[in-house]
Amino acid sequence: MYIGVDLGGTNIAVGIVDDNGNIIEKGSVKTLKERPTDEIVFDMARLSKELLKKTGIEMSQIKAIGIGCPGTINVETGEVVYSNNIPMEHYMMADKLKEYTGKAVYIDNDANCAALGEYAVNGQGAKTFVLVTLGTGVGGGVILDGKVMHGFNFAGGELGHMTLVSGGKKCTCGKEGCLEVYASATALIEQTQEAITKNPDSLMAQLAKDNGGVTGRTAFDAMNKGDAAAKAVVEQYARYLADGLVSFENIFQPEIIAIGGGVSNAGEALFEPVREYIDKVRFNKFMPKTKVVKALLGNDAGIIGAAMVARAADV
């Protein structure tokens, strides 16, 4: 058995995971990311011990612990080189959690962990697999021959920061025109709000008012009820996303691209136009095609992936 820790800007999620990637028990606590990082890691250890006590499992039965953490991670040393989501620089997180638990600890980028976890259950034996997550930003990871692609400096796989529109909207990374500022849930909400401002009498505007504001579902819900303005929002958003996915397909030629994050819950209302556009413009028209599917694990992907990082390192 392994422990997987998914460290997010809002919550620390921890799970006890068996050798096959099944979660035995899980729980979460608030990250409170502005406090000293040692306190955050202490809460990882505390929650891990609470879950073990709850299940009657001894720490001695845990083979290793894995952490998924935002930012650039040196997977060889266990160092968080830099994270802007949870402010850290050159922090030896793996060593600190080992100090608190007495177990071997391994760490990777949180999106890489999610990709590895999703691959374990949704990879269908693919040699090349890409996970794209649509949340506050656009995250993801690339699996090549069953292993995470890290790049020479451990910063590879930043899928959300490919340029989609040269000279486009400013991204939080400092660059302009990143996929993230056009295809994230945050971007979709902004696009919906802009459309509501232009179409104040639309059903989309009424839904937003009734539900206390715009969410990532507003445009989809209004489109499903026949709102033309909402349909235009969804079509444009799907085009932005599909353009990014086409680039990933052309670069990696993966057997599978899995889409996760909250926006993916729109289902075929999102996936159908995305697949249609990819079919029209993909470079590879005469060979087997990449499948675009919905990610299956939801919020558990990070926990399971972190545990899989520990399992892979422990072998």
C-alpha cells in the first residue's frame, strides 16, 4: 500500500491507495497556502496518520508516500524548485515529509501525477497518452512509454502555456496568448460574461442571474435550452480547446487524449464539436487517429497518481 498526497491551492487531499490504484480511504484539510510550508507538510503527515488510524492500517504497511505538488519539481531530489500557486522556492518537500512520517517520499508535479493516475485506469495500454485538465488554468501531463515526460529540467508538459494567439490576452505566466487564457474554466466564465454583457436579454443572462453568477456551466445549460448567444459561446470555446488539442496530437501523436477538470462534465455538448473540428484539421488524416475521451477519475486522479509515483520509485 501507498499514500498519495494531492497538494492544491485550496485543499490537501490524502488517500491510502493499494498496489492496483484503488483508494482505500481518503480525506482532506484546507491548505491555507500563505502559512509556512513546514506547517502544510505537517498537515499532510497528520492527515495521513489519521487515515491510517481510521482504517486500522499501520504505517509499517505503507511502502512509500507520493506527493503531487504544483510548480516545477526536481523529481530526483524531491525539491520544489518553484511554485507560484503555493508560494515556494527551493523547498525540500520530500525530505520534510519523510522527517514527519519516517517513510520514503517521492514527489512530482501535480498535473503529471494526475496524468499518471488517469493513465493507470484510462490508458488502455497506450504507448503515448496526454491528459488535459480544464480548471482555473489548463494543466496536463504527457505519458510516454508508461512514464511521465519531464524534460531535461523537469518543467516539461506545461500544456496550458503553448501559444494559441500570438500577441493575445495576457496570461498569469507573463506571456501573451497562452491556451490557458482561452480554454480554461476561468476563460470560459469570462467569455460567457462578455456574451451576457452584449446579450442582456438572453436566457444565458437569466440563468446567471437566477444562479447567483456565471459558472462554467452557464453557457452549456443555456445552449441546451436553445439560447443562440450561448451556442456561440460554446462553439468558440470548443474551437479554442480543439486548436490546442490538434497541436498536442500533431506533436505527440498519442493514442489517447483525456480531458478532465470541471468543464469536461459538459459531456458531449463539448466533446462533439471538439472532435468534429479536430477531424477536419488534423495533420494525420491517413493513419490511425487519436481518441479524445473524458477523464474518469475526477478529483481522485491526483491522489492515485501521487501513489503511482511512489509505487514506480519504490520498485
